Amino acid sequence: MGQDAVAAKVGRTIRTGIPPVAAEFLAAQPMVVVSAADGDGRLWASALSGAPGFLRVVPPARADDSTSIDLAARPAVGDPLAAALSAPARIGMIALQPAKRRRMRVNGRSLPREGGLAITTEQVYSNCPKYIARREVVAHSMDHLAGEPRRSTELDPAQRAAVAAADTFFVATADTDGDADASHRGGNPGFLSVLSPTRLRWPDYRGNSMFMTLGNLLAHPRCGLLIPDWTTGGALQLTGTAEFNWDPATFAPGAQCSIDFTVDEVFEWPDGPLRWGAAELSPVNP
């Protein structure tokens, strides 16, 4: 199939509204990752969680698919997106269900409301299960209060070890108009490699032929990474810039190219409300 035909096929999978089956999927999730730009234009990805149902599709007034989501969570105090999402914002969002290797992405606009966000959807689509590590939630503390994150401009040895052990991370990107997107990246531990305290590299594996993340990075290299610690519920949030590396000597097995990421700032959260069990790595990982 030629690239034009692939692009046309992919384009037909992107909706404006949320069909009922997708609404049921979102309502069952205890976590979602949102992406947006802060006041300085830096991109970040943040995880929000709650009891299933905290992410609710608002029924439409007519028989059309809904374009409204009520999200009963906001970034914690100290999160780099706390201020940005306290005002109208352009956001990306991905709901990942590791236990069933399912994921769904929503891009649109958000408005703050008491204790949460009201989201109007502009792009709604699902992705295939490639590269998703299977894992189950083993504990969810609804009364968990996040402490202040530790901030730095480079990764310390413990943080570098955590990055090197990761099998999953999320990427926040945006296009030249500022429309945000959040995507998932997965692989075997070590696929996200540490080149230095301020330099990372990951392989770009063949995915859904949407090129949402790559297209955004090509036009707008600022991006953010969220690297979860599935055991503690904590995470590393990084913001910086990405560049394409076309040197075949840098390509990991199965990669189409390498993405080199330069760290500008690091937020480390030691724990969080969700605890997950051991991973069953994706069988399609290169």
C-alpha cells in the first residue's frame, strides 16, 4: 500500500467525537496522561488518576457522538502543568490500559472547573497494542497526597538508572499552532538509553503510520517525557528538545531512526496513588 493510501486510511480512523464503546473504555480507566505547554512554552506530560469513572464522557444532547469529557482531577500542586491547566489550554491526552494492552488518544481544549477539567474533543482515535507492557493495578490509594517534587536541570545517578530500566514512557508534543498530543512509547528495558546526565536517546519503532509524534517533533522540537515508576507510583517528568538522528550506527534493532533528547529540567515525584504489578513485556518488542 502506498503512503497516500496509508495516510487516507489512517485519516479515516480519527474522529471528532467519542463513540459509545470509547466512552465505556475511558470510564473504566484509573489513570490518564495529559500533555500541554507551560507558561514558558515548554511541554510536559502529567499523569492524573482517580477511581474508575473519574474520566467521564458527557452524554450529547443529540444522537451524535459526544465531544465533551469531564475529568475529575487536576495536576497536583508543584506539578509543572498545575498553573497551565488552571486556565484554558490546548491539551493532548492518552488513556492506557496496560492489563489489556489498549490505548486511546484524545486531543482538544480544556477549561478548568472545580476539582477538574472540562475537555472539548477535536481528535479522538485508538492505537494498536504494539509495544505495550502488560501489568495490573495492585493498589490505589484515593487519599494519597503528593508531596513537593524534587527539581533539577540534569539526571542524577539514581534517576539515570531508573530511565535505563524503563519499559514505558509518554511523550508530550505540539504542532506549530500549539495543539498538543500525548503518545506512548514502549520497549524492552534499555530501549530508552542514557547518553549523559542531560542527554537521552530512544528508537523510533514502526507504529500506526500516523506520525503524530514525529510530525510534531519535526515541526516543533520542544517536547516532554513522563517516565512512570510503576512500583511506587512515582514518576520522572522531563522537558527539553528532541532531534532526529539518521545515523544508522545509532539505530537500535527494529528502529527507523533515533530520537535524541536534551534535558532542560527534571521533576521527580517519589510516589503516587497507583501501584502496579510486574510487567509482561510486549511480544512484538524488537
